Amino acid sequence: MRLILLVLIIVRLAIALLLAEEATNFPSPGGKFAFSLGSYETGHRDDATQEWIIDSETKRAAIIDQASHKVLLQLESPLRPEEDKVLWSADSKWLAFNHRGNKQTDLSVYFWNGESFEKVTLPELPEPKLKFRPNKKPLAEQVVRFDEDTITPLRWLKSGALIVSREYGMTDNTVESVSYSRVYIITIGFDAKRVAFVQNITKQEQKVDAHN
């Protein structure tokens, strides 16, 4: 009976690991490539010695050839599946993804040139402008906190352009806590030489949230 239970536990763990691995891989539409988010180091505290035991090492994100499993491009760090987004173009030649740092999320775009994935230099994207409520306190007494600057790829257009959102937010805690945030929807175009440029900007209304 114990042997059967042990076998069932092992099978369940194996299935869970396979599902977890599949969940962090994003295959391209044609199935030729896959983007692996990688994984961060995991471990546990030993009850007897209180030492930190490493269960798995950090695995960096990478673009992989599905047929040969060859790593075509190795990134510097893993991505976070709960926060970062990966977006392939319909022809599998373009890849966009974002990666969160400390309250800031960067955007990266790569192009398959037939031999390798080359990084595309992106233009400076316009920062959403915020309008704060009037504040009579001296500038030295004002307390303003930066909340986020998040750039997220939304979709690739048939024209080859990429639509992204940029959300910017700050909180003024000088007199009362008031949070301000705004989103710009930005279309990034690419010319024949894959030079990127800002093609269009849609400015959404600012949101204001007062906290007691």
C-alpha cells in the first residue's frame, strides 16, 4: 500500500513539473521557436541545521529552436510568468516581451533574420503626463512617491507594427494620499531596415484615487 502511494506521489510530482515547464514556454505560431521564461533559484530551510538548501539553480530566459532544442539566444535573467508578457508576431519573425525591474518594466523586441535573433533598438516612448491637484505646501514639504512605469506589449498588427501600453503612476502623500495614473497606447512602426519609430499615440484619461 505504501509503495502504491509513493508511486502515485512521484507521478503527480512529475506531471506537475511537466505542466510547470510547459506553462513557462511560449511557442511561436509556426512552432519553430519557443521562448522559455526560465526560472529563479528555489530552495528550502533544513529543519535540523537551519541551512538554506538549493533545490534548483536559476535558469535564464532563452529563445530555443523547437526541433533541435538549440539555444538561439540566451538572456541575462529569468522572466516572471505572473508579471511579464511574451508576444510573437503571426509569422514568428518578431518577438516582443517585457520584464519588470524595481517598479519599472522594460520592453524588448527581437527579429529573426534567418540565422539569428537580433535585438531591435526601440525609440524613446512618450511618458504619460500627470496633472496633480493644487498643493499649497512648500516644495520642500511635499511628499511624492513614484509608483510604476510599466510598458506592456499588446498585439502585433498585420502591417508589422507593434501596439504597446505605457502606464505611469505617482502618489502625492503631502496632505492626503492621492494616486495619479495614466495610460498611453502607443503604436511602434518599423521601416524596411527595421528602424523603429513612434507611429501613433492614444492618450487615455488620467485616473485619480484618493485614499483616506
